[in-house]
Amino acid sequence: MKILLVEDNSTIARQIGEFLEGHRWQVDFAHDARLGIQLALDNMYDLVLLDLNLPDLDGLAVCEAIKSGAAVTPPILMLTARDSFEDKAKGFGCGADDYVTKPFDLRELALRCQALARRQNLHHPKLIQLGDLQLDIKARTASRQGVPLELTNIGFRILEMLVKSYPSPASRTYLTHQLWGDDLPESDALKSHVYALRRALDKPFDYPMLKTVMNLGYKLELPHEVDQQH
């Protein structure tokens, strides 16, 4: 599970991060609202842990920005000392999925993280259709125009991330980190895997879907989007 923790208190952030990483979860940190919004919109997270009392922007506004702007909307668990009913109502009204008041037991926090991620996965479709491309998430297979695509495991994972990011691009940094974590390959392995994916996804068909975004990464594009650009 990949988690974004938006918390300005470095001590609390470290305690939460170390505990959750002990569950073999990956935790990214943001010490203020603006960085939190940027990370949430530039990456895909299974869950966002959001402190409401941030130095530069109220957490409620951060929640609204993430829910309205993220390509794949993550569940948001609010962490706060505000414990009145009115405060909780405002939080849920801004799109929060759960609410924990400080101080809290880290073991309970981990359980709530698991529950939210599990609930989110239940709502993800097992079949994803994008134009003439179809992904079967459960079977880990893909087809285009009804023709099965011969993909490696990494090729499928890249394609899945691109589909879930659509219509936004996925950065090279994000794809690399998702595929290999901190154990980065020595060569430009991502480029090689994208080349193989492009041959399977695009070469046999009428138009290419996989596009390179200069100085950023890759994205999927449908024919009508190409027409609109000309």
C-alpha cells in the first residue's frame, strides 16, 4: 500500500511513518498543504492521511483540492485534535472518508488504513475499458479490439498505471518507483519495458495509444484527442 502523510509536526510524522512502514507500506511525506496537494495530484496513492491543522492552508481545503483534482481519487483519513460533531461534519462534508482524533493508537490507525484501502479496492472495476483497449485487472490480461496483447508482468503493470492515470500522464519517476521501489535497476530498464509495451499495444493496430510526454513520462491517448489537437 502506498500512503501519503500530510503532517507538519515532524515528530508525529516520524512516529506514524515508522509504524506504517513496519507493515511494509510505503509512506511519502508532505510537511505542508501545498506539497501535499502537489504530491497527491502528481502520484497515485492508496490512501492519504491528512492533518487538518497545517501552517499554510486548512486541511479541509486540501481535502477538497485532492478530491476534485486527482486523476484517481484516493480515500482520505483525517487526523486532527478537532473532535466536536461540527468539526467532523465539516470534514466529511469536504470529502473525508474517515476521521481520527488525536491522540490515537497507532494500531487503530493501521486498521483503519487497511479498511479504507480494502473498501476502495471493492469499488475498483475488475474490467477497465479505454477506447478499444480492455484490461482485466483480476486476470492480469489485456486486449485491444478483442485481440489479446502479449505483455510481460511489468508491461501489464505499466499499462495499468497509465490507464488509471488517464487522461493525465504518469511520470518516469512515478513509474520507476512503483515498479522497483528504492531498488532501482542500473540501466534504463523503464525505457526498455515501455518500448516492448509499445510494440504490443500499438504496432499491430491503426493508431498509437502510448505517447511520450517530453521531459515527464508517458500517457495514453485516444483518436479523438489527436484530432482535437490539429
